[in-house]
Amino acid sequence: MTVRLTMLCATAADGGHDRILGEGAPGAPVTAAVPPYALALRGPSARCARTAEALGIDAAPRHALRGLDHGAWEGRPLADVAAEDPHGLSVWLTDPDAAPPAGESVRRFCRRTADWLTVLPAGPEPVLAIVEESVVRAALVHALALPARAFRYLDVPSVLTLTLRDDGWSARLAPPAAPRHRRPADGPGTVAVPTLPATRRHLCLTGRP
């Protein structure tokens, strides 16, 4: 049995200390080369919906693909949260079992994403999922058997392909190189297929706090 999943990150570039937590800042839709797919899904956020629309992809929303729940901090600038609750923010950024007020811990979020990965359908063509950056991180934690603490240090690519075979998951996460064109059976028009070097249980860590 082989399960293939291509994840397209819809989250705009990280704004550092000025970034908005969660789905509060729409940003510009992310564009990327899209490989053939058998089924297209997306997170329920407006950002994921806009990205799918910009790429001409009819992607069905899935509640299970929602991003990390920041609770009372959702939609707030990171700088404001740091000024209001520096201790709470510090604990949340360093402890995967800590959660924002009324929010979700990183460990629980990774477990939720892992549960979704276990029910993906097998098939020759991948499932395409347009998701928030946090969902890509959580998927990598599960697929590469990383500790939840590694969640914040993963260098998230715009396009990630995960493949499950009998010997476990493998990941392709380098930027697309020398795209070629193919027409999918049930996808939109002509799409660019990225050629990505395979990486198995190996990731680039950014050292981001």
C-alpha cells in the first residue's frame, strides 16, 4: 500500500516579532507549481480558500486540516502577546505541552494532524492538501518520527510531498527545480510538476526560537 500526500503551504512568509498568530492576517495567496493529484483538500481558513482559488483548484475544506488553535491569542500580533504575557508566551514557545488560554498545545495539535494522516486513501496519484504552515510542521513531526519539541524548528517548504510505504514515511521538501508539464486526469489544465530531491528522516533546522 502506498499513500501519497502533497502539501501546499498557504501561509505567508513569517513576519518575525511582528507576525500575526493564527489565521488573523490573510496575506497574499502563495503561488507554487502543483503536481497532478487525485483529490484536492484544504484547510478551512480564508487564506487556504484564497490560495486554492488563485491556483484554480477546487479543493474541499476539511475541519481536520485547521491550523494550530491559538485560543485567546488568535489573530493578535506576537509583539502584543509578548508585552501582555511574556511568561505565558515564553512557556508556550518552549514547552510542547503548554497552550495559550483556551488554545491548543503543540503536542495535541501534532497528534490531531497525525490522526488525519492515518486515514488518507492509498492510490497512485497523491492527495493534494492546501494548508497552514503549522499543519505542514505537524505532518513532518509525525512522518519523520520527530519529538514534538522539534515543531518550531522545522524549515517549512512551500511544497512538501510525503509518501507512505511499507517501510514508513519519506519526505521531499526541497524547492521545485526544472518543472516539467503534465495534464492530470481530474485536475485543472496544465500544471508544473516539481522535481524534488528525496529526503528520508532528515530535515534542515532553522534555529528559529
